[in-house]
Amino acid sequence: MDPLRAQQLAAELEVEMMADMYNRCDSPGEGIGAVGYRGESELSKGECVCLDRCVAKYLEVHERMGKKLTELSLQDEELLKRMQQGTGSA
């Protein structure tokens, strides 16, 4: 896969992940462990803690994935450079 396509896929994945996080946070009680929406204007302490934990976990995974994608992208670029050097000198 060429580096440009890899960057495009990484950007698309990031947008999908952010949309997923928004959708999960926008729907209390739907897969995030919150007590559930009761029609009140404010969240309870337990709901706030639950939401904070969920977002923290999501952001940690997002950061890990970003680092791994960057690492893979750098490896792809290095491989591409080596391949170009190999074919350029032949």
C-alpha cells in the first residue's frame, strides 16, 4: 500500500472513531455503563464518573492506535525508500 493511501485510511479511521465516541457519549446507558438517561438536566456523580472513565479509555486507545499507525506509516515509507533505492541502482 502506498504511503498516501495509508494516510488516507488512517484519517478515515480517525474520523470514524471520533464519530463513534460522540455517538456513544451522546447516548448514556448505551454501552458505556451509565445508569441511563432520566430526563434530568444534569448528570449524577456516578454518571459523570462513568462518562469520564469511558472517555479516558477511548482517548487512551485512540492515542495508542495513532502511535501504531504512525509507526506503521514510517515503516512503509522506509520500505518504499529502500525499494526505490534498490530499483534505482540496478
